[in-house]
Amino acid sequence: MSTNAYIKFLTQQFVEYFNLTKKERKEKRRHRKEDKNHGMSHWFGIVPFALTMFVRKNIKK
């Protein structure tokens, strides 16, 4: 990607962001936070999640 194309892309993103209302920006930010991986799976992958499910399954029996 050339420098001019990159500057053009950044400018477009900047203009799109500031064309949103303050409420829309806050809503977009909130959705982005909700979509992130939380907890143990973020740091260690799916293994802690699988172990938790296994333990819960065995406790119910």
C-alpha cells in the first residue's frame, strides 16, 4: 500500500467516525467491548472453558 493510499484510507476513517453522532459512537464502542473475549479464554484459549464445562457436568451427576 502506497503512502498516498494509506493517508486517503486514514482520512476516510477519520471523516466517517466524526460524521457519527455522539450517541452512535458510544453505542459502537459498547458493542466492540461486548464482542471481546473475556476471562480465562482470552489468556489461555479454550482449555479453561472446556475444563469448566467438564467439571460442571460431573458435579450435576
